Amino acid sequence: MGSHYPGEVNLADSAFLRACRRQPVPHTPVWYMRQAGRALPEYHKVREGVPMLTACATPELIVEITMQPVRRYGVDAAIFFSDIVVPLKAIGVDLDIKPGVGPVVADPIRDAKGIDALRPLEPGDVPYVTEAIKALTGELGGTPLIGFAGAPFTLGSYLIEGGPSKNHDRTKAMMYGEPELWHRLMERLSGIVIEHLRIQIAAGASAVQLFDSWVGAVAPDDYREFILPHTRRIFDSVADVPRIHFGVGTGELLGVLGEAGADVVGVDWRVPLDEAARRVGPGKALQGNLDPAILLAPWEVVERKAREVLRRGESAEGHVFNLGHGVLPSTNPDQLKRLTEFVHQL
Ligand code: CP3
């Protein structure tokens, strides 16, 4: 392995990366989706008067906000502070993130002209990402940094609908009604996603997570036809680090998600991990899956439910403890700190 600098920590031996690779771990590693953000008073303090997308383009803020949950909770991994729409903004898509709403796109994409206007992403489009990750890898020491991107379906839904959507009507209308156009859009977005993940890996991210948050709206056969070729290409293109694949409401999709090629499949709270392990099949680690709302209940309930998640997680070849979706803004940070300590002890 060559010589080690004084103080250099071997990241590869971290519990998080070992669990992703289905290797034995000293304790179950734990981190939380949306651990950086609205549940933390120190987050609100540094974000005061700073729009979300401005924060995402400011290296000092990215570094500080990424570090906040690591300091406070002692989690086993940091997730890069950003948003899934940042690379789209960076190639010139006119969009904003509205507080309490989410991403809003000024001119929704509905035709070939709109799709062809999505140009490829280049490292020079997101210099703040590279700069922040380089600074973070120094600050984090032995704690791995997770880079991430939105998956083509979830990004496509925001672009086509123009904002958050309950039923993804227009998105599905294009998928079923104009399959050529659909695949063209998915291909464009996949190229952007691959480049964005590669930029983060090149700068020092030790793992990547693909967020397909809204893909649970799609039936398994349709996933196979309209989405799988694209997610497969993405995972094939970033095979040099552990890859996590996550979506919400994906109980019926867990098998086909396993086929997309990630090392770790994220599971929401609806399917217990032992059942999820059966559905995903061998050769995968699992991530999840405490219902984030359980953290709003008294500690005794959290402890009982977390114990259950850990017990069922033993059925998986590797288990990264997480919530079934993001931390809710009203969560008491003390509950998350206590939960982290509990998972480490057990
Ligand atoms: O801690 C982390 O997970 C890192 C940061 C992160 C954010 N967004 C910060 C953020 C990550 C990984 C994301 C991913 C993301 N963004 C997803 C996938 C994950 C998921 O939760 O399903 C999605 C669907 C988005 C799109 C998006 N951006 C939504 C739905 C929202 C919430 C809107 C709201 O205010 O309710 C955002 C905004 C956003 N992204 C915030 C944060 C901290 C809140 C904005 C703020 O604090 O002003």
C-alpha cells in the first residue's frame, strides 16, 4: 500500500465502506439521509438570509453544513451538502428551490427542443463542488464522504412537471406515449449524472448514492423497459467506489433495483429488511430503514424499533443503518445523537 503520512487514516477500513462491500464490521455503521439540514439549529444559523442554491455554490458553507451532523451525531459517513438539481442549474436550466416546496423549473421540458438544450456537464461548471470536497476530505479524516446525484427518473419528473408532483402524470405521459423522446431525455440526464458523480469521486468522495426518490410510482415491468438501461449505465460508469441505490415506495421494485448494479440497495420503512434481502437477492448490502417519523416518538419507542431494524438487518450480507427516508425537519437532534450511540453499542 505504500507509506502512510503521519495522521493519515485508512478510509477503506471504515465501518461504512466495509459494510457497503459486505465485509465484517466492528459495529453497524450509521448515517442519516438529510442529516445535514433543517433539524439542526446550527444549520438554520449559517443559512440565515442565504438562498438554498447560493449555499450549494459556496464552498465554505458546503463544508460547514456537511460537517455539522458529523460533529453533532458522530455518524459513520458524511453526505455532501448540495441538492439533486445543482448540476441542472449548473448547465443553465432556469430553476430554483422554493422553501417548503422544493425544486421549481421555469420552463418545463416537454419536447425534443427542450431535451436537446440539456448540454453535457463539465467539471468547470461546478468548481465549488470540487473545491468543497477537496477541503472536506481533509477535515473529515477517517470519515468517508458520500457523493450523490438524483436519478434520471426523479430529475426528469422535476424537469417535465416543472416542480414537485403527486402522480407524475406528464412524466408518465411522455414515458408511455413518446418512448423515443423519453429515452433521449433519460440518456441526456444519465450523462450529466455520470459526470457529476465522477467529478465528486475525482475530488475525494469515497462512495456515491443515487437518489431515485420518486421511482416508486413506476411498475416493475415499466422500470425494466424505461429506466433500468439508464441506471445500469450510471452504476457501470462509477464502479470504482461503493454505489448505493435508493428510492421511496420501492417495495415492488427491490428485485429490479438490485439488477441495476449498485452494491447497496436502500430500503424505505415499508418493507422489513429481512424481507427486502429476499427480494433484492444475494450479493447486495442493504441500507435502512427506520421510519423517520418514529424519531418524533419517545426514546423508548425509538429504541425498540431500532433494535428491530438491526435484528432484521442481520439477514442482509451487509447492513448500513439509516432512516427509511430523510430526517424530518421537526426531529429533535438529541434523538438522532442517542440513536447513533445506540446503533454503535448494539
Ligand atoms: O443531508 C443530506 O442529505 C444532504 C443534502 C441533501 C439535500 N437535498 C439538501 C436540501 C440531499 C442529499 C438532497 C437530495 C434531494 N433533493 C432529493 C433526494 C432525497 C430525498 O429526500 O428524497 C430530492 C427529492 C431533492 C429535491 C428537494 N430539494 C426537495 C424535495 C426539497 C425540500 C423542499 C422543502 O423545503 O420542503 C429540497 C430542498 C432542500 N434540499 C433542503 C435541503 C437541506 C431544504 C432547503 C432549505 O433548507 O432551505
